[in-house]
Amino acid sequence: MSNAPAIVAAQEPIRRTPVALLDLVRGHRRVTAAFALVALLFLIALLSPVISPHDPLAVSPDDSYLPPLTPGHLLGTDELGRDLLSRVLWGARVSLPVAFVAVAVGLFAGGLIGLVSGYAGGIADLLLMRLVDALLAFPGLILAIAVVAALGPGLRNAMIAIGIVAVPAYTRLTRAQVLSLREREFVLAARTIGATPLRVLLRHLFPNATNALVVQATLGIATAILAEAALSFLGLGAQPPEPSWGQDINYNARYLSNLKWWMSVGPGTAIFLAVFAFNFLGDALRDALDPRLRRSG
């Protein structure tokens, strides 16, 4: 019994705090480049009121359908004469916060369910995982549409819907991590010295599952951006005249047959760059945090 704390110290994997994670990935060029790209996106969203050349809601019928590179309108204008560059910049203030809130909802709910399910086992694990399987029975976008349709269109409900769709992925990932860790020596030693289940979960299991969750959350942000754009495209997310990448693509797609291609290219390119940035970051973090990949490198 007296050697139990020593067993914990000897057997428990090193817990990584956020500062330690930053130290670990600091030397990886791909991670640095990915962080720089994501930081640029956030900087654009933060400074969009300052750097936008025009009011994204300002209507100017005399300037309708102006092509790209027109003086004063780098990306051109739409049917109502609204500056497309300004709407793209302001659209970042919609898509990025929605994606982060949705991922936070999915991570918190899914992580909590996965911790309880993986550690408790038995009937609790059976019931919780059948609930997750019920969510997985529906395609993600269809489930999100159903949730928003039930709650009503709007950004807040879109966040909730995307978060609910993300719950199964975080639940299954957290549960898998807990199942692989709960029989390890440091967990058994913690139980031996009288640690409560809550302390075992929060102090010993969850910190050692954070690497996989960080990578999944980063990739999940890219998926959430696409989901928000899809819901806004269908009229279930941001409502007119609020700038939104998905909504602007839907509004301007009707003019593609008239060769007004630039009206959809701006928001479409913004979605591509945002999704690429977070997928790049997630892939780089996976390479940096996976010890097997680090050894092979």
C-alpha cells in the first residue's frame, strides 16, 4: 500500500498542459505554418469592421454586377450592388464563431458521455452507446437539418444542431481512449490509494486522452464550417441580409448561368481556405502529437 504513490508516478503517462503542448509542437514547421494560417483567419474576422472597404449591407443599385478588379470593388458586386469583398470578410465573423461553439458543444457533451461510458462499463455503457448509435443512424447533415427545422432557423439553433451531430465522434473517441487506459497500472494504483471515480476520470484518464481530442476538435472545426455553410445555403443558418458564406453562395448561384461567376467565387474560396487551414492544422498536430509518427520522423 505504501508503494502505491510510487507506482502512480512510475506508470502514469506524462500529462500535457496547454503550455506543454505548445512546447511539444513548437519545433514542427508544419504546425507553425498551420497556426499562422489559422491566426490569419481569426485576424481577418476580428479586423473585418476596420479592413472592409464598404458596409457589407449597403445597397447601391447603380453599382450592380460590377466585375472583379473594378476600382473600389476588388471582388466585384452582387445584384444589389453590395461589395462582395466586404461580405466575404464579414462572413468570417459568422462562420468561425459558429464552428467553434458547435465544436465546444460536441466536445463537452461527447467527452463527458465517453468518459462515463468507458469508465463505468456495464449497463451504463450499453445505454449510452445505444443512444450514440441512434444519432449515428442518421446522416450528419440530415440530422442537423432536422434539428434546425424543429428549433427554427437561425445561427444559435445551427450551432446546437452542428454540436449535436458532432457528439458521437467525440463520445466514441473518448470512450476508446478510456477503455485503453482504465486497466493501466497507474489507474489501478490510483484506485488502490482510495481515489474517487471522479478524481480518476478527471485527474488520470481525461488528461491522457487530450491529444486525440485536440486533433479531433481541430478537424471538427473544418467540418463545422462546412456544416454551417450548408445550413445557411439551405436557409436554415444565418438569415438575410446578414453576411454568410453559405447564404451568399445560394443567393448568387442563380446568376452563374448568366456568367456572373465572381458572385459565388468569393464566398466559395473563403470556405475552401478556412476548411483547408483547419484540416492542415489538425493533420500537422496529429503528426506532432503522435509518438509513433515522431519516432518514425
